[in-house]
Amino acid sequence: MLMSQHPSVHAIIHNSFENMQAYLLLVNSFPDAVVLPAVLKDCLFSAAAESQNPLALDIHQRLHQDTLYMGKLCPLVRISYDELPLH
């Protein structure tokens, strides 16, 4: 599903991966299942808000207004622990 997204949405989802990695490395390495959905949403919101893409504002607004859309994008942001860089 990620590759079928518009390039602007694809870039925001990609940036949200980095936000999720930062959260896992710096805030909470083992978030519980209750907290994780809110963290995923925050990662998407912040990726859209920080994007320099001209369509990012529209995407950011849609993420806030359309819970179905947000629900479809959140699973794309999940990463496995073996994808984290070991520095």
C-alpha cells in the first residue's frame, strides 16, 4: 500500500518512520499497546507538519479530519525492532 500512495503522502510516511525511530530510541524503547496508536498518530502529524512539501498542509488537515484515512496510514508506520539502526 505504501508504494501506491501519492509521492507527497509517501514522503510523509517515510518521514514518520524516522520520527518513530527517534521515539523508540530516545523516549520509550518498549511502548505498550495502549500508547502505541497515539504515538503512531503523533509521528504522522509531526511528519506532515514538518514537511516542506506544498501538499503537506492538505495532508496534515486530512489526517486530523479523516479518522478512516489515519487508520489506514498508521499501520504503514509500524516498524520492527530489527529495522532500527545500531549505532
